[in-house]
Amino acid sequence: MTIEEKLRAIMKATGWKQQKLAEVFSVGQSTINRWLVQGAEPRGDHRDGIDLVYRQIVESGRAEGERPIRGDQEILAALRRIEGLTNRDIDVAFAVISNALKANAGGSEQSGADDLSQPAMPRRESLPSR
């Protein structure tokens, strides 16, 4: 697979634009453009970085079949795989995710402007003094 194909696969999987790729690989956007459009070959360290990001994002998604994460155990397992999170971070993130899932499963919908409650007593408008 060519560098261009790997970069395009990363962009498709993440929704990243050339500018974001430039930030990730610590190069200018014009360099990304040369790799994508002109077929320029990146230096070894950049090529290694592209390969690594490709494996982490594109191939790992493919290996899991991109199926949704379901159930508490799968959610916890996914959170534990995130490097740098403490057990406390995992507990907090899990609680937030669980609450969001419960709220969404309860059929709660965002209220629209028409759903605003009305006061029990209609407001009286004051008349200008004469």
C-alpha cells in the first residue's frame, strides 16, 4: 500500500483534513499535499509515523470489525486500553458514559422551543405612565 493510500485511509477513517494530518505528523500542510498529490515520499521517520498511525486507526478498526461497543464490560475494557488514564479517570468516564446511555435509553429527547413551561399566572404587561 502506498503512502498516499495510507494517508487517504487515515483521513477517511478519522474525518481529518490535510491540516490535521500536518499537525499529527509535525510537518507543513504543503508537505502533506506533496505526499498526497505529487507522490512525494516522506523521510523514514515520517514514513514510520504514517505506518504507525495507519495501523492504530485503520487496521485496528478493521480487525475489530468496527462493531459497536456494548455492555459495561466492553466499555470498561475500552477505557482501560486508553494510555494515561488512572483508575479514578476510568471510573469517572464510565459513570458519565453509563448515565448518558441510561438517559438515551429512557427515550428522553431534547426539548424544543415549544416545550418550555409556561408560568401559572399570565404576566401582566405594565402600561406606560401618563
